[in-house]
Amino acid sequence: MNFTRNILLKNFSHSKKINLIKKNFQTIIRNPSEIIKSLKLNYEYSYSSQFLKKLNKNKCQINLIGIGGSVLGTKAIHSFLIHKIKKKITFIDNLNLSKKDISKKKNLNLIISKSGNTLETITNVNLHIKKKDKSVFITDNQNSYLRDLALKLKSEVIDHNNFIGGRYSVLSEVGMLPASLMGLSERKFKQFNNLLKNKNFIDHLCITVSNMIYFIKRKKYNSIIINYDEKSNDLFEWYKQLVAESLGKKNKGLFPIISTMPKDNHSVSQLYLDGPKNNFFTFFNVNENSPLKINKNLIFGNFQFLKKKKIEEILYSNKKALENIFFLKKIPFRSFQILRRNEETLGELFSFFILETILLGKMMKLNPFDQPAVELIKVENKKILLKN
């Protein structure tokens, strides 16, 4: 079924009552939080169009320094739309014992941390930025280490929206400023207003949340992504944080697992098909028009059927075969087929997964916006470093 003009979605096969979920959805829309506002076309960024034009004149390599929600959304955009991106961008988003290979010339550094006190980001800023670089900081409008550092370096500071957590921030300043610098259209990502007019979208959203609640009640906690698109791996790294950090509370939650296909057919599909029945699945593929074909001169014998086949046909066949076996074995799954690889499609996916997560939190009686256990790690980490 057409989920949107860009996406086909075959949803979970059994539908439960969705009236309460629709009611919660309408409450979210009628009383929009800053997160919901950021999905809309009229969201006001904390930087001006003039500032963006000035920054766009900079021809330097872009280094994006951050971790977690400060960078995962932008990485998803970069990977999914790599064919449209002309500028070189390096992501410095983990602590490594060897320095990233970045340009020795003048760079444009985008440094993103909501709190401004993220230890790993502070460490990487210390290691990677140079005096001759231009640096732009995106952080909360409050006292913090990175805000003080920006003032010391006489760097530009963009206010991070105080009411949008990192994992929900991809369509705010955090994701849209770097997307614009990559030459993408931030307006095209903003599909939320159109989606609200789309009955199919709303029905599918409520049906999928209803089914997930049904699975959770039956102790199916593993949400496994069967991903057939290499350029979407970072999208699902973003999704993994969104789901795990939003819903993993009070001994509740979902465990998001990314399974890269078709190689995982040769490692874990046996477990998926004949192992414990505590999983539900999301299949994902993107229609491509790749010219890559099998070399017919090297095909013979029992594999004549491969002659003239495109690689994308073999990928799709692999996906369809696994779906058919899942169906026969009555293993619950939904299946996304992406028809167009563009900003609009990715904006629709971001909006869908954000709304899905918020609705799941409400149905599970959880606060989907905090992460109290993560804060414990930060405090303990600092305590250990202070001792040594």
C-alpha cells in the first residue's frame, strides 16, 4: 500500500484496536511540543538565512564534531543522500586512539553538544580543531564548557533548542544547518504538514504502534531491522538510539537490532527463523536504478537464470524470499520499500519514527524524552577521571 508517494509500506499483518492511539496522536498534534514544531515547515531556526549564506561561501572541508544524537541524524542524511552531496564532510563522533584524517588546511568545524559539557566532544574538540580553523558551536543557551570555549576562540554560537533532546533534533538546527551546508534543501525535509493530511500515514502509524504494544505484552522485545540498503545503515543507527534511549526505562523497552542483508542471511537468519520467538521485524529496501549487472560471459550451468540480472534485482529477490518464509512461519514483520531517494522521503521517515517512538512512550506510560540512566554513566565517568 502507498504509505506516501515516496514509500510503500506493508504493515504488520494483524491490526488491533487503535482508537486510544489515535486519541493520543491528536493530543500530540493539538498541543505540539518543540519537538513536533521542529518537524514543521514554519519552525524558526536560531540562525538567520544571512548567516547560512555567509557560511555556505566557505569552501573548506567540514568537520562535524559531536556524539550520539548530536551527530547521528546528520550522518543518516549524509549516507542516505550521498549522491547529492558535493562537499567533503568528516564525522568525528567517537573517541579513537588515532586521530581522524582531516585536512591540514583551514577547516570549518561544526561542534554540537546540547549540554555543552559532553566529555567525549570536549576531548575531540581539543584534539582536532586548529587556530586557523573556522568553528561554529551549537549548544544550549546556558553556561557550559563549550560555550565558554567558543567565546575564548571568538567563534560563532548557535543556540540549541533547550526543549529538543539530541535524538529528536535532526529536523531542528542540529541536522538542518549541516544539511544545508551539504547543499541539500532543508525545506524539502519538512513533510510533516503534508503527512497530517494523509489518512494512510496516520492509520499506518497507529496500526504499527498498536502492534508493537501487542508484541511487548507477549514479551517480544527485540525490534530487528532487516536492512537491504547499505546507505541506510546510519539511518538505523539513528533509529537505534531513538528507540533505546527513549523507551528503555522502568524495566520496559524495546531492543533495536540492525541486521545488514543479505550477508546476515548467512549468519543469523537461522536464529530468526527457528530460534526464540521474542522478535518482530522491519524489512527495508530502496529502489535504485543501478547499472551494475552480472557478467553473462562468466555464467554457465545451473546458474543461467542469473544472466542479464541487475544486482538490485538479486537484492530485491533475496528480500522477497525472506519475507515469504517469514509469512509462512507466521513471524511478525512490516516492510518498507523506498521508491525515491530524496530529502522528502527521508523527512517522512524521520517524522514517522519520531512520532512512533513518542506514541509508544505514551502507551507504555513512560517519559520518552529523558535518559536518567545515561546521566549516571556521565557522573561516574567524571568521578573516575577526577580520582586519577
